[in-house]
Amino acid sequence: VGEPGSGRATFEMAAAWAMLARTAAWCSSGVGGSASVRGIWKAAALPAKHVRTMATGPLALERTRNIGISAHIDSGKTTLTERVLFYTGRIRDIHEVRGKDGVGAKMDSMELEREKGITIQSAATYCSWKDYHVNIIDTPGHVDFTIEVERALRVLDGAVLVLCGVGGVQSQSITVDRQMKRYNVPRICFINKLDRSGADPWRVISDLRSKLGHNAAAVHVPIGEESDLEGVVDVIKKKAIYFEGEFGEKVVERDIPADLTGIVDQKRLELIEAVSDVDEELAEMFLMEESPNEEQLRAAVRRATIALNFTPVFLGSALKNCGVQTMLDGVIDFLPNPTEISTHALDFDNHEAKVPLESDPDKDLVALAFKLEESRFGQLTYMRVYQGSLRRGEFISNSSTGKRIKTPRLVRMHSDEMEDIDVCGPGDIVAMFGVECSSGDTFISGDRRLGLSSMFVPQPVMSLAVEPKAKTMSASFSKALNRFMREDPTFRVEYDDELKQTIISGMGELHLDIYIERMRREYKLDVVVGQPRVNYIETVSARGAFDYTHKKQSGGAGQYGRVVGYIEPIRPIDQLGENEGMETVEEGEALDFQFENNIVGNAIPPNFIPACEKGFREASTKGPLIGQRVENVRVVLTDGQAHVVDSSEMAFKLASGYALTQAVRGASGVILEPLMSLQVEAPEEFQGAIVAGLNRRRGLIQNTEQRDMYVHITADIPLANMFGYSTDLRSITQGKGEFTMEYRKHAPVTRDVQEELVKEFEKKRREGK
């Protein structure tokens, strides 16, 4: 304390430097100081290319982890993230997802998330564990918000797959695992909720191997079962670990209880055998009958995990504050840092040649915008930096648009809170304000026009007609829809000219209900919602020929164009992949639609061929059977005819459109409907009523399993028959049953259903609806 002008600030600075120098000498001697402080001084001694300056000081890239936490709905992802933030010091108090205090978990910052007790948007944060910096993205578990998982995994280096100790591998667990494999993301597994009745970690590990095809083994053995869960035994370290204190914040190591030594030795041998199958160094020791020490086994598990050949399994219960810190140790020990992940960009100026990227802050910037969010300060763009550095006020370019922009503000996100930073480097996940761009755009600072591959975007499966109640709210209505489309690639909006309606499309009922509720809350918009519509697809099952002549004479120059050829399916209908999206050709055009010009000579002048292709593509957006888009079709043009005077681009465009209608109707046109994978769980006494109800809805039972007085039923069922199922299930199970479903694939409807759909479409067209 001192008066102005007394030199207080100078004295404080001198004292700080003196303390820092003494701390440096103390830490470098290795006899004192915390691990995090020692880590900072170790980082300072590394080569400059491996060190970047953070808000907290110098940080080595080797001590950085970018991870996502993903799982089936209600497996405890957000509860686990809440504990991680508490134990790492990012939050002071623990709040539950559906806590009695009404505060809600830190990562569920949206009001709707706290009301419904589910995660709707992925949320980013960061923390420090020991001397490591960890960026975390908590993702939704509900299938309707799968795009949030998709774009998070696109930019992460590792992931934690959370499984319920009772439910095991569930439908969304399979989807999340498929997404991780799509982006080659190494993962560890955390089996949660082992305090619940019926929890069985060994059955869950068996499911990991059989249902997901993982080479998985446990690195923990639980101490106690269900409500008697006390801690875990680390089979690598051979120590019993207990979590004491009010919130399990004190990690205490003790000797292994005598009654567990046998199973610990057995599980350690299983771990060594599983890793030896995929790691040469450990395999050599195993064949020589040598027992690896802790460091050798830990290094082998890390190599196998990063190589995507092994999945270490951790055990615990986040709600009971057990096993979270050891899972964090696993993130550090077994998941890769940014330098261990190979990433490449595409050089647009060199035929999209692959260009390897380096985690070097001194090279040209390459960063991917993977998520957009509208805030009160303008558009917030989430970015992952792969190469180079980005400073506030620096000029960068959008490689997609070529537009050069100035970076106005950089922030690091902690859920809905923002912390300003001046610079970020390789491996960082940050956000940028006030920059207009699209999700998937690449930002660069060099002369080479590089681009990163974007994420996979599944196609919507359900649609609703919406309109504002008051015409005066049309401007706010348009603004809300445009914002939601920018934020969420799976949310689509189109205007139906025939019905004079605005149609919104998404991944399911909950997905669309959330956006309708957000319009009411965020834009004070009351909207009128029509009946849900299923997104059918039209295709063909066999080759069909077309020969169409468009001829019109009305005095003067007329219209004349003849097109001849055939259409055929690109792939047989029974080979259309599960959860497989069809590539978009251009925005607003049909998907998975191919056009080939096989005309020999100039039967159709070359300058009219683009008009023919455009006519076919535009006609495929509304097929002839029920007005839905035509997919999985190849159109081959083999012949045609033109008139010297009357032929024009418009004539050939119209001829091509009518030819497609003719061909689909004559080539065994088929309607495909979204087929959902449904999982129902209820007490076993209701099994008969549930199966009968699914049969009435045209469901096909795939598997029935009984566990702990409960029956688990898996079925494939058309989405069109699932409306109102939630109410029916509650009724027949006295409120004790629950279900989840996710999109599996599009499959042909039955003949009677197709005839009914076609008749209904023809009736509406005649009535002008």
C-alpha cells in the first residue's frame, strides 16, 4: 500500500521479478515447486517452434491436448465435463444437469438446455491439468444434434467416448464411434455410472469389442460394486486409488486390497495381450516372457492408441466423483498432442494437390472455421488453428471467397464466457468476432490458396411448414431462419411455390421443435406450425429409356429440341449405405445425380449440352411420383435432334425436364423413405405389448435382450410411422418405458404405401394444394 508517486508500482514489479527468479532457480533444481510451475520453465527451455505464448504464459505444443467428450444421450457427458472443470480449477462449485439449485451445469449455458436437461449445442472450454493445457468440447448426445458432434470431431486430436455402465453400447454410441472413425480420431473410453444398480463394466467392454469392433481392455478395476463403489485400481501402476474429500478432490494411493489382487493380475495380463497384438515392442517382450514395467506398458498403450489400434478403458462414476482425475491422467498419457496428428490441406491453385501442414507458429496461417454462432456482439466464428499464428489486428484471407479481412477480436471460450487474447497458434481452438464467413471456410495468411476438407453433413429427414402469425413479423422471421441456417448445416429452409409455404427441414422432431422454441424466445415470434412431413426420395430400380421431343409453334421462331438416352441407378437400391450421405453437386440441386454426354457427333450442338444438363438437374429437384427429389440416378444422353432456327437453350432445357419425368415413370420408379434404428427399454412384463405396437407400425425387430428385469428391443422402423410413439409407449408401459432412435438409411416403401403416396400427391396437385 502506498500514496500516489511513492514508487509502489516499481517496488511491486521489482519484488515480482525477484520472486520469479528465485522460483526459477528452485524449480530448475527439481526439488520444489508445483508441476505446473516446473512445466512452464521446462517449456521456456524448448525450441521456439514448439512453444507458444498463451494467456497463462509459455506453453509447449507437446503439452497440449484437444479433446471432445461424446456419448449416447444421458450417459453423463456433461456431468463428467463439470467434474473436469472443477478438479482443474476452472469452476469453484459443482452444479448438476438437473440440480435442485436451478443453476445447471456450466457447459449447458442455453436456457433451453437447462430446462430440458440435455445438451443442444456443443460448448468449448479449456483448462490445465498438471502441466498440460487441455481444450475441451462437450457435445450433445441426442441424434437430432449429430452435426454438433460431427464438426467437433473434425477439429479435435482425441476424444473420450463415454459409455453408461448399465446401458453399455447404445444406438448413438455406435453413431459417435462411426464419426470418430471417419476423422481418424484416437479415443479412450470412460465407463460411467458404475454406482448404479445393474452396472457391469466387463459386459460393456465385451460390447465394445463385439458391437464396435474395438481392441479394448481395461486399465482400471473397480473397488466395490454399484452403490459400494469406493475407487479404482490402476492395473498399470498396480495401485489402489481412492477419491476422498467432500467432492472427491483428494486422490489417495494405497496398496491393492487383498481380495482384488487376483482379478488385477488377470486384467493386467489381458491388457498386455491386447496391446501386444498391435505393438511390436511389447509383443517382443511378451514372446520373451518378460514382464513390462509401468513406463514400458504405458508407452506401448500410448503408441497403440494414437495408431488407432487400441482403446484403453477407464472406469468410474462422475456423479459420485470417482475416477474423473484418473481419466484426465489418461487423456494426458494416451491421447496425442497436435504435433502427433498428420493433417494436410488442398492447394486449389495446383489441382487440389495435398500439402502437409506443420504445427509451426512461424509458418503461414492455416485455420478452419468449424462452427458459427450469433451473439449480441455479432457473428462468433469458432476456429481451429493447424499451422502458423493469428494475431489480433492482423490481415488474413478467406481461401473460399478470396476476401481479405482484418481480425478484429480474438477470444478463448469458456462455455458462454469469453476471455480476450492477443495471439493464438497451432493447436489452439479459439473464436473470432465480426467476420462474415461460412462453416467450413479456411483462413490463410500466405500466397498459396490452401483449403481444408470440410465436415460430413447428413441430409435432413423431416420437414415442417411454418409461417409467422403476424405479417408484420416477416422481417424477424426471415432473420431468424437465415441465422439458424448459418449456424446449423443440417437445418434447411426452402419456399414451396406450389403450396406457398416456408418449409424447414431437420434431423427430427426435437431438432425442429428446438428451433421453433428459439424463435419464440430469442425473436419474440409466434409461428404457425403445420403437420410434420417425412423427406422421401425418388429413384429408379432399373434402366429406363427416354425419347422426348419438345416442339412448340406460335408464329415466328418456335421451340424445338429432342433428347434421347436412358437413366439408370448409380448403385443398386439394396446397396445404399447405412448412415451414408449423398454428395451435393451444387446448392439447391439434386443430390447424388450424375449426367453423362455420350453423343457421337453433333446431333445436339455442343453449345446446347449445358442446357440439357441443367434441365435434367432442375427437374430432379421435384420428381414425377410424389414431388420429392430424385437421387441415385445417372442420366446418359445418347442422341438428339436440333432445328436450325427453332432450337434454343430454353427448348432443350424443357425437353430434358420432360424427358426425366418420362424416364422415371417408365423405369420402375421407387420411393425411398427414412428408416430409423429404434431402441426401446422397458420392464420385461411389457415386452409383448411393445413388440405388438412396433409390428403395427411396420417395425422389423432386429434384436431382443433381457437384462436385470428389463427388456432391450432393437428394431428398424419407418420414420413416417413414429409420430406419436412417445405417447403410445408411455401408455402401454405405465410411463416406465423409454426409447431412442437415429437415422439408419433410406429404404424402399412397400407397394401399397407407394400407391397411396402417389394417389395423395396426384389429388393435392389436382386441388392445387
